[in-house]
Amino acid sequence: MKFGPVSVADAGGAILAHSVRLPEGRLRKGVKLEPSHLAALSEAGHDEIVVARLDENDLHEDDAARQLAEALATGREALHLTEAFTGRVNLIAAHPGVVRLNAEAIHAANSVDPAITIATVAPFHQIHPGGMVATVKIIPYGVEKASVIRACEGLRGAIDLARPVFQTVSLIVSEIPGGPGTKGIEAISKRVSGLGLELIDTQTCTHDRKGLAEALTTARGEVILILTGSATSDAADTAPAALRLAGGSLERFGMPVDPGNLLFLGALDERPVIGLPGSARSPVLHGADWVLSRVVCGIEVTRADIARMGVGGLLKEIPTRPQPRGGRRSV
């Protein structure tokens, strides 16, 4: 691609590199210059303008962006593409779910040519319908066809959207005297509905092993959430012990995500069971969101997976707070 200043008389068929104000309006950048544009520019007193002119081996920015986006979305009905405009195409989620990425393929495509850029959400990002999963942007007005072909080679299907495999959720809330009671149910309900699931029953019980175990055995949902009235402080504490008493198993207690440290994950009759810390009563982003979204989308979450959530797991720290967490016990 050739780029630089040329006389207006020689600019026919080129792409205007910078917008130009004219008496009757603005001639926007990116437009392919036609005789009428050149006449308007001359009448306005412009003798020289900056343009881009594609070579025969170049692709226009919109065509290149479209081809790259189509490669990313190959075989993914859950993703739809916006119309190419100014060298950009966005990939949009058609339903709620969790984004899975082939990060190495995307790194490789971004390394082919600086003109080609692909930006995505983070791996395992929870997305809502209409949310942007990725954007493809061509920096200049054109890029070599060979570069686009090379970038597309490894991109096919590099983004996927795992959709929920469950439909229903049960919530068990244990209560203690003077405790928070049912506070937080609305926040949990919104977490569930945001994933396209239905909260079909909510039970309250005493905060003891027997009460929780009975509630677990009568829960009807395909996924069971436990919101305890008192914090879970150990894998042998009340709620994990109640899960075992009900015949279930504990996969992991504790996670390196704040807020969310005191979460536990287990199973009962092959149904996932997630023990929520008290901090999950707040609607802010929480470690529980990371686990819940993967679980309901059928993505296996192991002890090792949770252990690896620590990098990037400090979810709500701010630069102006000199003493993170202020010495308070995290939940």
C-alpha cells in the first residue's frame, strides 16, 4: 500500500487518509475518492491531500477484517458478525455462556503483521446475549493478502462459546441467630438468570449439619448452591460436612480469588454443589461467578483449575487503597 500526500488532481480512486472539512460538510476519511469529491476539494482550495492507494496484492481493510472474523467464527453458530466498517468487525454472542479461546492461535495471528489486530475478552469470560466476544481491526486502510491468508490459517474456530448444559438451580440458605438471613437471595438469583437458568426452589434451614443435609437431599435443581449463615472456615466445617452427610463429595475448599476465598465445590448424585461465601451476597464480580459460569456450561472445574485462578484473581482492588483489604478477614 502506498501512503502519503498527493495533489488533488492525482488522487482519483485513492482512499482519503484524513477527514477534510468542506463548506458543505465533511469528507470523511476512508472514502474512495471520486471525481465529485476531487471537484469539491479543489473548489474549497485544497491542492494536496494525504491518501492511501492499495496495491494489487492488498486487501481493503473491510474485506480483510471480514475474512479474519469469519475464520474466527468458523463452525460457531453462537457467534454472529457485525458488518465490516472502518476495518473493524465485532464478534457478538447469540446466547449466554462462557468464552473459550485458543490463545496461541490468536497470538500467532496477531504476530503475522502489525496491520492485523484481534482483541478478545479473557479466557472463560462469562458473556451475555449481545455481548462482544472479540473485535478484529485492520490498522491501515489495506493489508497484504498474503498476511491475511497466513493469519486465517490457524484462526479457524479459535473462539468458542460454551452454552449452559443445565436448566435449573436450587438455593439453600442456612440461618443463624442474628445472621444475615435471606439477604443476598436477589443477587444470587440474578447470577443464575444471567446464565439463562431458572432458580426453581429456595430453601432455608438451620445452620447445622443435619439441617443442611436434609435440605440437600430435597433440593430439586440440577445445580445446588449453598449460601451459609456463618462463614465456612475449614473443609470439615458445617456445610462441607453436611454435603458428605448427605452422601456427596467435596472437590475443593478455598480458592485464590478475592472476593471468593471461602467457596467450596463438590457434588451430590452427580449434581454440582457450590458453597457460596457470605461475600456472594453482593452483586459485584466474585470468584463464585467464575466457578458457577463454568460449571453450568459443562466445563470441568478441578482442584487444579481453581488453584490457577489466582493470577488475575484480585477482583476489586483499587490503586488508591494503600493497605489492601485493610487487615480484614476475607470471605
